[in-house]
Amino acid sequence: MSYSVKEAFKTLQGEGAQAGRAAVFCRFTGCNLWSGREADRSEAVCQFCDTDFVGTDGSGGGKFARAENLVAHLAALWGPDRAYRYVVFTGGEPLLQLDAPLIAAMKAEGFTIAVETNGTLAAPEGIDWICVSPKAGAPFVQQRGHELKLIFPQAALLPETFDTLDAEAFTHYWLQPMDGLNDGGLARSHHTAAAVAYCQAHPRWRLSLQTHKMIGIP
Ligand SMILES: C[S@@+](CC[C@H](N)C(=O)[O-])C[C@H]1O[C@@H](n2cnc3c(N)ncnc32)[C@H](O)[C@@H]1O
Ligand SMILES: Nc1nc2[nH]cc(C(=O)O)c2c(=O)[nH]1
Ligand code: SF4
Ligand SMILES: [Mg+2]
């Protein structure tokens, strides 16, 4: 199949247990919980998205007819050194496009593969690091992974919802404060204080900060 990519870039993973790790990010076009158009946001299942995933016009974006073409592009963004190669597939919703041929071709190039998913679709085999960020009002299908990263607060999806998961379901449980849109960080600071209080009272949960936003990298 062909792949539509909004943008692709080398940066550091900003969030969760792999924060600080060099990574090539591949941001796929499109999501199943929002069209990405501002006019549709108030009607969307997921209304707090901080990301533009419409089109293929971002830096390093484009349409790729074959997995090998996209892999060559991502490998070039990493550079020639094959050590520690790490790719994060995100979006939009990456599991709408990430498939077995792309996973196999990335592995052949020496990449460890991570995914950031909303959990509404089952992950294919072969992904090395699965981060699930479930959304209120959306199906929670992918109930296994390496980290569960709940954006906090979501009135209709409380952290307590996940108390019934067995201990092996996820290795790490994160609360990530919900960032506001163009409010100078006001909402995020309120949500951070609430998340800190929740983690203190419920120590299964740890605080995940969007460190890339703090230091001004993509
Ligand atoms: C843009 S999403 C793309 C991947 C996938 N669709 C998902 O939702 O997990 C990447 C990460 O950013 C998180 N995120 C999106 N909007 C956010 C916001 N306003 N504040 C904090 N985290 C946010 C998502 O929950 C997810 O963990
Ligand atoms: N640096 C950096 N880390 C991230 N972790 C998850 C991100 C995402 O948008 O999926 C993201 C992102 O956009 N940038
Ligand atoms: S599911 Fe992810 S990409 Fe889709 S709208 Fe929500 S945060 Fe954005
Ligand atoms: Mg992001």
C-alpha cells in the first residue's frame, strides 16, 4: 500500500519512558477520531489534539508509493550510523497505515520501532515499543503495551478506569497534563497541578511532561 506522511523529522522523544532518546518521527496523515479541520473539532470524538496531521505538506512529508521508499527517507533523516536507530510512528493515528511490509523494511534497516497510538485499533506484530493513549468515548482495543499515557484530565475517562487491567497489561502508567490551545500554557499549568496531586495520591501513576515543548524542539 502507499503511505501519506504529514511530516518526518529527527528529534528527541519528548514524552513517556523513552523521553530524551534520539528518534526519527514519522507523522502519518489522518486520524479516525478527528478530521483535523478546526471547524470539526467541537464535534470530534477527540477534541484536545495539539497536532496538525492534515495533508502531506509538512517538513519531510510526502506520499510514498512503497514501504522501501518511506524507509529510505526515514533512514536518511537518521543518518548513516546504524547504532541506536529509533523511529516513532505517530500521527494522526499511525495504526491506520503502519503495516507488516513497513515494519519489516524498517527492521531490515536496523530500526527499533515505536508507535504512539490512540488504542482504537489492534497493533500489528513486530512493534518494539507501544504507547497507548486512550481517548474518552473511543473504543479501547489495544489493551496491551509498554506504556499507557492518559491525557489528564478527561472528565469521561478517569484513571480509575484502568485499575481493572491486570499488572502485565502495561509496564508504565503515565498521566500527561492536557495542553490547551493558544492560551499561553494556562490550562496546562492547571492540569499539571491536578496530575501532580493525582500521582501523589495514586502512586501507580507517574507524571509525563511534554519536554520537547519546554525546550523548543519539534
Ligand atoms: C498527536 S497524538 C498522535 C498519536 C495518536 N493519535 C494518539 O492520540 O495517541 C500524540 C500524543 O500526543 C498526545 N496529545 C494530543 N493532544 C494533546 C494535548 N493537548 N495535551 C497533551 N498531550 C496531547 C496524545 O494523547 C498522544 O499521546
Ligand atoms: N519531541 C516529540 N516527542 C513526542 N512524543 C510524542 C509526540 C507525538 O506527537 O506523537 C511527540 C512530538 O511531536 N515531539
Ligand atoms: S487521537 Fe491522537 S491524532 Fe487523533 S485527534 Fe486525538 S490526539 Fe490527535
Ligand atoms: Mg506531539
